[in-house]
Amino acid sequence: MLKTAKKFNLSFAPQKLSNNLKLQLPTWFHLGAPPKTYNKSKDKCLQMNHETNTIKDLLMTSKRICTNTTTPKHSPRKNCTCQACKTDRNNGCLNPHKCATSANTILNKLSPKLNPLTESNKDDLTLTHHRKEKNNQTFITMKGEITFDPSLTIRTCLSDCFRIF
């Protein structure tokens, strides 16, 4: 399959991704990660014990331990007694805070285009809610003209982001 993709110059080239699709991207070998983002020894626990396969998983791992809004009793040490850390230790993690810090570091290194933590630039091309409703009504009744939606944001699925050049 990879040979065929290479033969036809298939590439993952989204113009702009919705936040939902950014969260579905794989954590490991992420296209928006610069070289030397991953550390094999530190990230092994994230892969095995925390089961972070997507960016959403990585975000949940970093949020539940690093922010005090979700876990008010968390303390940044190896033997923290908050519920999230206890759960992680029961799953085999030796230092949940260190893993959360590592997850946060990976998220912060991702390119802004594919990072769910950064706001996307507004393209001012998306139709307003009123125009979208009018298009839906026109489509149902088959009377009138449908206004073209020139939005660059892909909201459907990740497979729509692959291009052959």
C-alpha cells in the first residue's frame, strides 16, 4: 500500500483542519512534529501504560494531571495522591506527572497548523449560519440557487485530506 501511495505521489495535505480532525491525528510519527520530538525511553510509558494513540489521548493525559481545574488535589511529584495519578499508577505508570509533562511537551512542539491547542487562522470564507440554512432549504425544495461554500476547513474525515499531485 505504501509503495502504491509513493508511486502516485499521495500525500496528506489539508488546507485547514477542524479541531475535531486535529484530535483524531495519530500521536506517534505525527506530521506536525519536528525532528527529535519523541524520546523513546520517556514515551514508551505513554504508549504502553497510558495508551495514547491519538492527539486527543495525549491531550487528556496532559490535561488531567497538569491543570488544577480538573484535578484540584494534584501535586507535581512522583507519589501524588490524586485520583488520576492513582489510576495511572494502577495501569503501570511509575511517574504520572512526568508522563503528563512529556505529553504536554509533545503537544507544544506540534506545528500550529496541526496543533489543537492553537487557534486556526480565520479564512473569512465560510458561509454564515443564515446562508447555510438558506442553502439547506434550497436543496430540500429544489427551488432557487445554492450559494457555493468556499471554506478551506475540512470537517468531514481525515481521508478527505489526502491528495495526489
